[in-house]
Amino acid sequence: QVQLVESGGGLVQPGGSLRLSCAASGTGSIFRFFPVGWHRQPPGKQRELVAGINSGGSTNYADSVKGRFTISRDNAKNTVYLQMNSLKPEDTAVYYCTVQKWGKDYWGPGTQVTVQS
């Protein structure tokens, strides 16, 4: 059973940076072979895709985070990262890591990111 756990969230001032991590367990090197995404759900809003990376290493980003966020993976550590720079209050949300394996979506429990002065 695939298990994902996010970490690295917290409180940061506008303009600051955070790096989120998502570690996979209960499986082999899953991130190398299956598409991975970071989603977020702001308070009172719907969940949205923030960034994704496929098995070939191609990445995609929501327009709202292009140039500020970077998704990457470490296959040896079975971990995916989301580097977030120049954070804005509107980036405040619960951030979730997801992976799609053989048509089934797996989600982590999420990590809270709060951007405020």
C-alpha cells in the first residue's frame, strides 16, 4: 500500500521561502515511474493543482506559481519536493502530495502553509 507523508509546512512572511517534502513508503521507487503532483486547498476554496512532474521529468505549473515554485524529485530517497519562493498571502493553503499509480490516486494527509506578516 502506497503511503505519502508531506512535511515542511509552516508559517512564513510574505516574500519568504519554504521547501515541502513528500516521502513515499510501502512501495518501491514510485516517483520515478509515475506522475506526481502537488495540490493545494486554500481556506474555503476548491483544491487545485499547483505543480506536477511526470516519469520523464517534464514539469508543469499553475500560472499563479510559475517562476516561484519548483517541483523536483530524488529517486534514491523516494521523495518529491516543492520549493516555494517569493511566497504570497494567497499561497496560504493545505498542500497535498499525490501520485497516480496504475490509474489509482494516492494522497498524503497534507501540510499547512500560512503566509502572513
